[in-house]
Amino acid sequence: SAKTHGRNRFNYFTPEMQNDAQKRMILVQELKNAIIQQQFELYYQPIVNLTTDKVVKAEALIRWKHPTMGFVPPADFIPIAEETGMIIEIGNWVFNQAIKQSARWSEIFNADIQISINKSPVQFKDETTDVQDWLLQMDELHVNAHHICIEITEGLLLDKEQNVESKLLAYRDAGLEVSLDDFGTGYSSLSYLRKFNIDYLKIDKSFVNNLMPDSNDLSLCEAMIVMAHKLGMKVIAEGIETEEQRALLELAGCDYGQGYWFSHALCHEEFEQKYLQQRAEPIQINQFTAR
Ligand code: C2E
Ligand code: MG
Ligand code: MG
Ligand code: MG
């Protein structure tokens, strides 16, 4: 590896790679700082029931606001967080933040909103943060299990070494739901759908981008929706940006939609302002503790 080359490592890189490696080193250092200095915020993107037009779910999406670099997109730092293992700490923070939000939305707004949390395969591999620990945290905050959904990607389901099946089962036994994110982009094998119980299939936005009547993409969306429904799953289309895309997907029988057409991801205050209504009467806290 570059490290074992010691002093010679900069000869080992081409000028371009050296630049990238330096950039990466800086980002790794800044990411460590970001955890300590709590530069992250969790945003929430509405997910709409396409039949009723109601916001019934929200995907929790991390935002990193760096003091000088500004907003760093997750695509630029999540892979690094995964490679360095920092995703464990970041992922635990995301989870904790999301379930606190869920408890708050239930208690203050009496809201029936499900929050989806992205969980990377690296987090599944980690034995220090097991499923039971997360379930315990939810219990302590009296979070309704149906209000939490775990988003996984196809790659995880092909991994034979992580007890994925039993971990997903533990979530579902506790009443959480599971989404399969970015569906259609990862692997061509569908055999894993036989083995795993998944509640939602999320059609990747690359199929939605150029959706037009009589297009191949529309045929693919229709086929994915029929397949999902036959297997007992609901379908969420991501990346809906136009009214036409929304209409075509609803016509194709898609259950839920997410995308800029409805809304970008919002900070929790804005989400609450736009989509949740505060209770008229303050409620007693023991109403919830006595569940
Ligand atoms: P994802 O889970 O597939 O999330 C959906 C991404 O699509 C989000 O990007 C969202 O902002 C974007 N999006 C939503 N609607 C539209 C649209 O209409 N058009 C377009 N072009 N994009 C749309 P974001 O927030 O930049 O996140 C990118 C990825 O980073 C996520 O993809 C997810 O894989 C990862 N990520 C984000 N937050 C977390 C997190 O808390 N934990 C983990 N492990 N990964 C996360
Ligand atoms: Mg997702
Ligand atoms: Mg997605
Ligand atoms: Mg995607």
C-alpha cells in the first residue's frame, strides 16, 4: 500500500493522484472535526402518497455544513466515512437524531409520519452497534416502531457474511419497516427478493429522470411496480421532478413519490411548519410513558 512505501509514497502517486489523495486526507481530517464539532444536521424530504397527495413519510438525509467549505454533499463524504469507519459514529448520530424527531413529531404534533433512515452496509457489518441497541434507544424514547423505516441497498442482500437476514428480521419483528433503496441500479439478480421480507421498493431516480409516455423507462417502472405488488411490497418512486413524471407513475400504480416536484429535503423546523400541525392542547407526558 501507499503507506508501506513510507517516504517514497509521493513518488508512488501521479501528480493527479497526489492531488486527489491530498484532497481526501483533508476531507478525512475535516470529517473527524465535523463529528467532534457537530457540524451535521438532519434534513427531511417528504414522501407523498400518490393517491391522496398527503405527506405520510420523510427520508432523513444528512447535511454537513462546513464552516468554510459550505455544504458538502453526502455523495462526497459518505463513501469516505464508510471507508474510514466513521460512518458508524455518524450513523449512530443520524439514528439518534431521527428517532428523537419521531418522538417529538408524535408528542407535539400528533403526527403519523414514518421516518426513513439510510443504513449503509458498513453499519450492518459493525458488531459494536447491534440492532438491539437501536431498538432499546427507541423504547426509551417511546418511539412508535411503525414510524421508523430502515433503508438498505441491494448490495447488502448479496452479502453472505453479515447475518443480514437475522438483522432485518429483528427490525421487522420489532415493528419497523424496511425499504430497498435505489432499486434497479445495483444487481441484476432478483433471487434475493425471495429470501428477504422487504416492505418498500424504491425505484431509483435514474428510471424516473426521463420518464415519458411509451418510453422504455416507463415500461421498466410499470414492470417493477407489478413485480413489487405481486411480492407484497409497496413502491416509492424517487427523483420525481415534474408533474408529468408524477402523473405517469400514479397511473402505473406507484404508491408513493419523492422528489423535487414535491419538495427538497428540509430542516426539521421547515418540515414542521409546512407539513405538521401543532396540537391545540398541550398533552400530558404520562399519556405516552404509560403505553
Ligand atoms: P438516497 O438514499 O438515494 O437519497 C436520495 C437522494 O436523492 C438525496 O440526495 C436527495 O436529496 C436526492 N433527491 C431527492 N429528490 C430528488 C430529485 O427530484 N432529483 C434529484 N436529482 N435528486 C433528488 P442526498 O441527500 O445528496 O444524498 C445522497 C445519498 O447519500 C443518499 O442517496 C444516501 O445514499 C446517502 N446518504 C444521505 N444521508 C445519509 C445518511 O444519513 N446515512 C447514510 N448511510 N447515507 C446517507
Ligand atoms: Mg435513501
Ligand atoms: Mg434512494
Ligand atoms: Mg438513489
